[in-house]
Amino acid sequence: MSDLFTPLTLPGGHVLKNRFMLAPLTNLQSAPDGVLSDDEFRWLTMRAQGGFGLTMTCAASVQAAGLGFPGQLGAHDDQHLPGLTRLAGALREAGSHAVVQLHHAGMRSPKDLIGHAPVAPSDDAETGARALTTAEVEQVAADFIAAAQRCQRAGFDGVELHGAHGYLLCAFLSPEINRRDDRYGGALENRARLLFDIVEGVRAACGPGFSLGVRLSPERFGLKLDEIRTVAQRLMREGRIDYLDMSLWDVFKTPEEEAFKGRPLVAWFTNLERGNVRLGAAGKITTGEGCSRALEAGLDFVVIGRAAILHHDFPQQVAANPAFTPAPLPVSPDHLRAEGLGPAFLNYMRTWKGFVAEAA
């Protein structure tokens, strides 16, 4: 348990006070134009005050054309700077490493939200997405880099690039979704080019003292586990990022692909050479015991989602009681309001089966 509360130094020099990272959680609470709301500010600052060593925003947009959900926090325009500056200052004042997750939803952008067909690496009949031109792919990279610079100007300690869950960067990695024949398609090196171009560009633009993470997921959306391991290994070997955040759905589950069964999914990443890059994971880590078990499995930090929704002070609860288990589901709306969820977030949580108890 003491390992969970040992400070963690990132390659760029930042020191996290513990091994708890707040997962980037969709909450639908910001204004329609992406400007930070008081509800989202309260939700995030409560988690920083509750002891998270790293507090990460929800996925924040890098293009208006890449929105993934209503009420999404924005980082694609200078109109977002005042809110981002306010948030960065409060998170840092609480002693937390302040991070914005940068995101383009790609083919998962709702047409009725963005006002036109979504975009993807290749045309996609199921979602109605159209293929980006080569110039548009280059613009995506430029806009990720510009958003990172905007977050740095706002006072954040770093950003994370969302390369998971079928969103645009992830879709480029997928041999099933990405059927391009230019330099961004074909071999894995080409499909990963956009991600690595952004990593290189953010590092060059923001400098070595600005923390940079990448989130990857190794399954679903046509992804191949061995290819995501290759991408993860290259990211860590090249050392331009500070940490890798693996979204595993369930850290200790068995991989879906037959060839990789026989050991937990997390073990296929903890056995990679990581140099100075830190490795963490999300996926049903909900108790004090689960956090300790995750570190014992070889992770450097744990990424907490549902337990952080239920308890803004989850790290402090685990510090006081290593066997801490969150409140059993379903929980009352009043419980969630007291934990800092505004009306939009509470309504969103009502769509999670069995999470919110409703009066008879």
C-alpha cells in the first residue's frame, strides 16, 4: 500500500505526489461552445482536492469538427483560454499535476452535433464518415499541437493524447478502419505516423518540461494486440512521452485474441521495455486492494474512473483504509450531487445501467 503513496517522478522532471491518476471522464457539463462551466470546474477541482496526484480533464476538443459529445470541454479556440487558465490554477493550487486530454472523435462524432458528416481515415459506411484528405490529416496534427500550446499557455502541466476507443488517432492505428493508400495507411508504421507526428510536434513546441502522455487501447475497433504493443514499445523506447496510459476495460482480464490468452492483458504491457517512461492503466480498478494489486502487477500508477465518480477523495479514503471499497451501486442522486456532479453529469450517469438509484 505504501507504494501507492510514493511520489512518482516523470521524465520531464514533474513529481506526482502519489500514484493515483484521475481518468479522463466524459461528463457533458461544459457550455455548448466548449467554454468551461462552473459545474465542470467544481467536479475536477474536488478530485484534485481529494488527493489525486494527477487530475485529468475529460476529452477536450482540438477541432470543432471533432466533437464527440455535447457539453464537451474545448481546447481548440482562444475563447477557451480563460476557463482553462482558471481550471489549471485551481488544480495546481490543490497540489495536483494538471493535465488536459486532447481528443478528436473522428468517425464517432455525432453528425447532429457537428452539423456535417464526421471524418475518418477512410470512408465508413456504418457511421457515414468520409475519408480525410492528406492535407486534412496534416491539419489534424497541427491542431493537436496548437491545442497543446494553448493548454500550456493556460498554465497546465501537460496534455495527454487520446489514441484509444476508436476515436480518430485510434482509428488510424486500426487496419480494419484505416484503408488508406497514402503515407498514413498500409503498414503499421504508416498508420501510426499521425500519432508519432503529433508526439514529436507537441514535444518540439512545448519543450521537455511539459508533460506528455498517450492513451492507447489494445482491443475492439479492429485493433490488433501485437500492433498496439509495438506502438507502445516504440513510444516508450523513443522516450518523447512522459507516460503511457493503457485503457484496458478490465486490467486483469484475459486478452480477447486467442494467441495472447494465458496471462492477464496488463502483463502484455508491463513486460515491455519502458526506459524512463511511466506506465499506468485503467480498467475496473475500484478498490484499495485493486490499486495495490495493479502496482504489484508492474504498473507505475493507477487510473481511476468509476471509483472517482463515487468518491472525490478516493485516494484519501485508500490512505486511511487500505481495504477501502466504494459505496455499493446503485447510489442515490443526492450522493452524486454531494460528490460534485452537476445536473448534466448526473443525467449522463443515469444512462449507466445500475449506477443511479431512482425513487420508486
